[in-house]
Amino acid sequence: MILEFLGAAHEVTGSCHYVEVGEKKFLVDCGMEQGADIYENQEIPVQASVIDYVFVTHAHIDHSGLLPLLYAHGFRGQIYATEATTELCNIMLKDSAHIQTFEAEWKNRKARRAGKAEVTPLYTMEDAAGVLEHFVPVHYHDKIHVCDEIDVRFVDAGHLLGSSSIEVWLHEDGEDRKIVFSGDVGQGNKPLIKEPELIDEADYVLIESTYGDREHNAPIDFATALADVMRQTFQSGGNLVIPAFSVGRTQEMLYFIRRIKEEGMLSDLEDFEVYMDSPLAVEATAVFHDNVAECFDEEAKRLIAEGKNPIRFPGLKMAVSSDESKMINFDMKPKVIISASGMCEAGRIRHHLKHNLWRPECTILFVGYQVPGTLGFSLLNGAKEVKLFGETVHVEARIENLPGISGHADKHKLLEWLGGLKKAPSKIFVVHGDDQVCDAFAADIQRTYGYDAMAPYSGDTFNLLTGECIAQGSCVMVQKKKTATKAVSNVFARLVAAGERLMHVIEGCEGMANKDLAKFADQINALCDKWSR
């Protein structure tokens, strides 16, 4: 019964944890790293084809984004997630595959002109579609008997529609252990979604620490604060550009803008238009409407009962096609543009930045966490010029940050979440935070509750029966070198993974009828004859 930390260890993104119990092997999350890498992450210690299950806390790409790659490398197990997470992954993983393909095509056009080798996408639309077939949707609070070794239960983490903390009960040789994965814990008091639920007992807890070193500003009326920024921008004759994640943050901003319109906060400017420029956001908004009963908070349900759509209002326009997106910046009337990605690393937001960053009358408003190394982080920290599509753009627009709008709990709320435990766990592992933040928050847990808390590194492995560390990973900081292969798939490695999956299938055939074994062997030999050189 072991737990190995792979991703989001002393880093904020790329969440991935590996567990073995008896003969079963599973992952909790399989996320993509975003922004600069600090530590060299360990690879999954087994072939993808022998992983039995994946349990997904929520749909954000830094928790789910490498599932198609796992499938490409031979995974064919089951993926458990809430119904809302399943629906959101259905659009987000396809969107991610589209981005991978588009970026590879763009790089290949440049490579061909320069006489360089071409690249392949990290994964394809076929990989995304394939892995989606393996999702098993579940309801909050249902205790699910996955197999003899594993039971799980998903509870609301209050971070995103469908987001979960996952309780996992492990059974091996008469021994039982309970491990809890916090996922991303919400701050609470957010529009649309419910408060994070507490968990009362566990032997081991993995808790995120994105904001484990700070307190969010005192709660403010976000609609009023947003209205002030909008008034200042519109009176200057500029656009308000909001980089926002397509799932979660975009819908929150629509909720606040509906209030601004409905309550007449900009009565002299009430005919302003809002463009939601993200096909993914349009699809995600539909998913929000489909999950009212299980995921919406009481305020959102009340609005719906009164016949009000909490995230729709007059003047809301949706840009789906690229032509519709391009036309937004040809209309010089001041407007709100909400576009993805939230960290400005990809997507249509980069086009809107190119058209608006150089205009002093415009405002770029950040409403979410910016990972160091991203374009959003650079802008928020005073960059005077940036490169967009090979062109240098001077930053003349106002760069604003709306504090307090965060999907992640601050230090106080994270400690409060741990306060739901009725007795001390054997160990608390602090993950999903910046390098120094993880260690600092572990120390805060020890001071506050006296719990044994630590921040593991990628590759650290623990025996869950004894609580002992049985292997240490990258405990010394190693700056990861960026290479051309980081952003693309190694096709030969994919072929090797397919061969490893074949061996796994062969090993499972022992004991079958000789006739069937002979037929299988003949098929393999025929394939080898075809490809042998």
C-alpha cells in the first residue's frame, strides 16, 4: 500500500498522485503543467496500460489535461469523476487537443520554412475522444465500491462546478487505511456554487496550498468593484479586457455583470455590450445550466425559480467562430471582452491583448491566479512590453487586478477545512503550492493543530501501512531545461508504450486455450513480419 507524489509537489500545477493497493494501481488526477517548471517531475512508475483507475478531482487542465496522453500510452481503465466534471472534461479535453494540434501546425509551418524537423502534437483529438469513453460519472456523497481494494466518495470542494475532495478507503491483507485528496478547496461565499464540504476523519490527507501563505482581502462586493473599473474604462473610451478561464471564472464574471445591469450600477451606461469570446466558455456555460440541482448554491437556485437566468442578461453576445472573434476589435464602441485563457498563454485572449494592450484608454483586468512564468503573470507584475505573434507590443493599457476573486481558499480557510477533522491523521501532505509556500503552510499546520505535516517532492514515496518514506525524489531544486520536445509528443515513445501494452495483454493470456494462444501468436508474428526491416 504505497503513495507516490508525481506532480504539483512544491509546484502549483500538474497535479498527479500514484497509489498502489494490493494488485491495483490508480492515479488521483493527471494534470498538465502550466507556466515555468521548478522541479523535474518523476514519471508514472508503471506502464500506463497497467493503471486500473483514475479519480479526477475536477476538470481544470492542471488536474485533467494529460488524460488523453495517458490514453495514447495505453491506459484503458476507468476514470471516476462527478457528472459535472465528466461533462466539463468532455469539452475541455477536446479543446486542449485542438490547441495541441493547432500549435503543432503553427510550429510546423515555421519549421518547414526554416528547414527544421517537424513536431507532432502532445496528443490528438482521437486521444481525447478515446479517453472520454472511459469516464464513469458519479454523484456527490455516494460511497462507491470500486473493487475489493478500493472504495471512494466524492464531496463538494466548492472550487468549480463539479469539483471534489475525494475520500479513498484502501483495503489490503486485512489492513484498512483512509486517504483524503482535498483537490482544490474553494474560498466559499462564491456565486453559483456551494460552500466546500468538510471531512471528519482520515489516516492521511493531501491538501492544496495555492494560497497557503496569505489571507485574501476582506470580502468585497465584487459587482460594485467591477462596475467601478467598467465606468472608468468606458468613460475613457476604451475596452475592458478580462482574461478568464472558460470554465468557472467566466461564469462568475457573467453573474456579477448581470447584477450590475439588473441593479442599475451603471445606469448611464447600461446599454454596454459584453462579448464572451470563447467557444469553450459557451459550451461550459451550457454545462452550468445542466447541473443546477446537484451543484448550484441556494441563491442561484432561487434566481432560477424566479425565472431569472443567473448568468444571462441583455447585451451579452457570444463569439464562436473566428470571424466573430475578429470582428470584436473592429467595433470601436467601448465594451467588455471576456476571453480565454485566464493566464494569457494561449487562445483568443492573446489576439485581444494585441489589439488593446497598446491603447492607454483600455483596461486589462485580471481576476484569477497567475502562475509565475506566464504572460498574465508578467503583465500583472509590470511588464512594459510583450511579444505577441512575433510582434513587440508596448503596454500602455491600465493593468488592474480585482483582489479577492479567487477559486482557491486562503490560509485561514485551508486551516478551517482541516479543522473539520475530529482526530489527528497520521500525516498531512501539503501539495499544489509554490516551492516555499508548501513548506511554510506545513509549518502552519503543525503550529495550529500539532499535526504531522510535510511538503513532499516529486518522487517521494510512502508506505501507507507504516507511514514511512520508502523513497525520496527530487528533494534538491533542479531547474528544468526547456527543450523542443517539451511541448510535443515523442512518437517513438508512443510506439514503445503500445508495445508495453501488448506485453501486458500477453501476460494476461496465460491459462487460455492453446488454440486461442496460437492464433494470437500468429497475429503478432504477422504484424512483426509486416514491419520488420
